[in-house]
Amino acid sequence: MQDLSPSRLAMVPFVSVADMMRTVHAIGVERFLIELAGYIEDDFRRWPLFDKTPRIPSHSKEGVIELMPTSDGEVYGFKYVNGHPKNTAAGYQTVTAFGVLAQVSNGYPVLFTEMTILTALRTAATSAMAAKHLAPRDARVMAIIGNGAQCEFQALAFKALCGIEEVRLFDIDRRATQKAARNLAGSGLKVTSCTSGQEAVAGAQIITTCTADKQYATILTDNMVGAGVHINAIGGDCPGKTELHADILHRSDIFVEYPEQTRIEGEIQALAPDHPVTELWEVITGQATGRRSEAAITLFDSVGFAIEDFSALRYLRDQLARTGAFVELDMLADPDDPRDLFGMVQRAR
Amino acid sequence: MQDLSPSRLAMVPFVSVADMMRTVHAIGVERFLIELAGYIEDDFRRWPLFDKTPRIPSHSKEGVIELMPTSDGEVYGFKYVNGHPKNTAAGYQTVTAFGVLAQVSNGYPVLFTEMTILTALRTAATSAMAAKHLAPRDARVMAIIGNGAQCEFQALAFKALCGIEEVRLFDIDRRATQKAARNLAGSGLKVTSCTSGQEAVAGAQIITTCTADKQYATILTDNMVGAGVHINAIGGDCPGKTELHADILHRSDIFVEYPEQTRIEGEIQALAPDHPVTELWEVITGQATGRRSEAAITLFDSVGFAIEDFSALRYLRDQLARTGAFVELDMLADPDDPRDLFGMVQRAR
């Protein structure tokens, strides 16, 4: 009798949405965020060796589907992600994502995973990791303007990595603020619900903007931002979508992930194409200055980059043995004789 | 009690290697090839409306990992495929592939599938579909030079779609020819094993070259190719890999899938960048001439294009209900309130 079951080489671990939630709970959200931020920081430290390309978009009138590949020469990763602002009206998610990690040496996938939840975690971990290098040391209060899907992840990442003790929430939709406040009850954070952006930023050393409208909006006006503040701007992340008044940009030292992409998608699309920006990896490696002075305004104009997803995929892969939260998929044809693919199919009859 | 099971919207059908083999047997290989060729031909007929980009490669010294996306405006598809010539020495496959089909209107994946076997089928179906439009009408004998993983699929596709009755096999490795002859016994084809390329092409109206070496090779020399022959060249499919002597190219009418890609990867990389070629879709839609005369040599310089994978994904999706050969994967996070991703994770504790 011939053994027709798939060989070990043909199997790829798959982390479903349910398994991702199991993973988060097995590790703990804050510990997950701290450890993930460590992987992201490690990859920012070796930024120059990555194969970097802007994401590959397929645009339609309803939205966009993007592939975001990158490689460090040993491991290759990509994320599939869609953005469809009108989806929620039909009961679908605006953004869904999944990703794959593969070995460069033989091209075999080693991980296939949901990435909607993982992207939320990596975005928050990246924000807090950047703030560790840019925000005032004594920051204890953060304003979060925009209390949608990203809000609570941001709050916990800044608590875990930057020592934030109070979050001040504001959203034009009060139900979003109520939802976030409810979810953060018992987190150990002091949560203050505010009725205006102005009220939210009062006394905050860090301001996170994470609104979702796909349009030019002015979430922060110039008068709302005082000296010595760090702005973590993550909602301005595609062409035609920004959150900050241009006057704030002119007063800020601006830090970005990958200028080629940020100039198209980030807050700085409102500025001249040669407006000076600093790449975050250069601050992390000590090649560039982060915060120049106590009074400086630092702005992390974050749009999300493939390397952060790569770090998240690496981190998740390294947790598989620890959590066991995955199943194996028979994704790769593996005939005994590579030239005998047809024979393998034939014998399966 | 809250229902924590994934919603219907979050589930994506997955076709494993085992399910793909089940699908092929449920439908029958030849019928699968005929129906798949119909889907491919349909997509070639509407070629201009596709969003076409050359594949996105990530090269390393060991091989390449590629993403091949395309869209017809309603459906989006991409294939992940690797090419690692030295893999077989370590017991791995040279080429493995998987793919995804998604709805453009909301960005949701609707199919995730193995594509190693599916690619072998689509390559053969594309070859035979092209030959239907280019080869002499009375072709009954095909030579197949290179008897590796693609060989038997080619033989059956040409039998099913073009009426080929005899295949004449040659490979520099006799065991490959023996393997192919063994697999094709009982197929209804007359199978002749030959000891040279010269012997294989004797009396053949169609010559298929599908060797696998990643180097410039001369599988066919000028004297081996007589008038009135159709050459189906599928082994020359990446930079530095060709199979035909340039003299043959100069005597042939050359047909390609997508010139931008074929000039880099196909046989015509040996020719001047402005050497005239005809796009196959123009022949199929009647906008260009295929076979000019009985004596003409037609050459389909095939490298494989994303649209063929797209057709294969479409075809497979349409068979799911018929075969039931799939499982559903919980790939997409689907919170009741899209803004409450964190709450969904929290409640799963």
C-alpha cells in the first residue's frame, strides 16, 4: 500500500482568527505588544538590508486590494490587505488581511495567518515603539482622537511600552468613545471620555490620531498642539486622507517609515515633495536625532509598512510552538519524485 | 451566551492538495482541461479589460518568489509561486504555488487554493488552447521534448483539445521518459519513447518543449524543424533560460501572451527588442492572423501569465458546489461592530 497522506514538507501552519485570539490570550495582550514591538524594533535596526518596494495596489471605485511583500534575504513575507470604506454599510469589514511567511532558501511557505487582528497589534506596537524613541520621557497622558478599531490597541501599547497612565478619548461618534471606554475598563488605565478634540488634548504629552474617514479632514488644528508634544498620526494613510492641519506639520520634526510611500499616503502629502523628513530607523540606530529638545514637537507620520507586517509574521511564527494555536494545511503538492506530479494525481484516484 | 463562532462572512473556501486531486478525479482530467481551456479562452477574449502588471519577483541566489496579481474589475486574483532549481536535491519541489481569488467590490477573498497542480493543468490547457488557433488543423502527432512534471498534462490537453493521437517522448534522462510513458499507458494515446530529439520530432506536426534546466539550452536546432509545424515552447520561461536555437525564431511567426513579460522571460529574449510578435488574444478575437499558410512555422512562446491563473481560479471556484472538495477557513476577522475589533478579541477569552 502506497502512503497517500501528505508529507511533512507539504504542510503549512495556519493561524485562523480563532487561533489568533487564542494566541493573544495565551500570551496576554500587553506582553504580546511588548514582545512584538521588540521584533519590529529589531527589524528597524537592520532596515537597509530589506528588499523594499512600495505596496502593489489594485484600485477600483469601491476600494483597493494591496499586496505588501518584503524580504530580509532569509525570510520572505507578504500581506494581502483590502480597504473598502463602504463595506460596513453592507455588514462587511472595511479592512481585512492575511499573510504568508516563506523561506527564501527554498521558497516554501512556513506560516499562513489571518492578519486583521495581527495588523491592529503591529500598528499599535509600531506606534509605541516609535514613541519610545521620540516622545517626551515623562509622558503619562495620551489623547486618542478617533476611537474606532485601532483605539484600544493603541492605549494598551502605550501603557505597556511608554508608561502611559491616562488616555483621553474623543470621537465625533460618542458611541465609539463609549465602546472604547467600556473595553478599557479594568485595563489599569485611567480613561477620560471627552466631548471635543480640544478637551482630549488638554494635558496630554502624546496625541494619537486614528480616525477612519477616507477624506482630507482636520482632526488637529494648529492651536491644539503645544510645545513638547509627540503626535502619533496613523489615520492619514492613503492618498487623499489626512488628519492634521498643514501648519502643525511646519512646526514639527517629522519622522516616517519609508519616505517613498509616506509622501504618497501620509500627512506629508500636503507638503512639498522635498520637505525634510527623518526615517525612523535612523533614529533607532543612532544615525539621526529623534527629539531635539523638550519643546520640540515630534510627529510620527505612520502609514504602515511591509517590514512591520514581516516582523509580526516572524513573531507569530516563533510563538507557534509555545501556543499550539494553529492547524496544518496541506497547501503544497509534494510528489515523491518531483517530476512525477501527474503520477501523484493519478495514484490519488 | 454570546455566539463566538465565526460568521459566514468570515469563512473562505480552501482547496488543499488532496481536495484538488479529488476535484480532478471527480471531473476527469480531460474534461477538466477542456473546461479550463474554455475559461482561459474566455479571458483571452476580454484581454484588454484586465489590469495587467508583470509579476513581482523577489530574487535570491537560490531562486525566486513571485506574486502574480491581476483583476478584471469584478474579481481579483493572485498567485504565489516559487522557483528554486536546486530544491529537488534536498527533497523539496522546484516550484510550489498557491493562490487567492477575491471580490473587487468588497475585497473579501472567496477562494484560497493550492496551485501547484492547478498551475500544471492551466499551463497545459493554455498550450492546447493556443494550438487550437495556431497549429495545422490535421495535426495528430506531437513530440514532447522534456518529460518532467508538465509532460503528461500537455499530452492529455492536446489529446482532448486538438485531437492528438500520438505523443513521441524524449528526455535526456531516460527515467523521465519511462515515467511519462508509464503514466500515459491506458490514456488512449499512442506513446512512442524516443532516444533523441531528432527521432522524437520525426512526423510530428506539433513540437512541445518543456525542459526544466535554468540555463540557455538548445533543445531544438534549426534542422529539426520542418515547414508547417507548430512549436509550443513552454520551458523557456525566465531570464537566461531558453530552449530554441535563434535560427528557428527567425523562421517562425511568433505568438506571445504579454510582450512586456515575454521579452524578458521567453525565447524572444534572444531577439532584438523590436522583433515583431503577435499577441495571442488578438488571434483569438480575430484581430490578427494566426497561421498564415500550411507551410508556416508557428511558435507559441509561452511563459505563463497571471490571467491564466486567474481563469484557473475562476474555474475552480465555479466547481466548488459541484465537487464539495474544500473546507472552510476562518480567515477573516468579523466583529459584530467593525469598530469593536478589540472587544471581539477580549470576549473570546
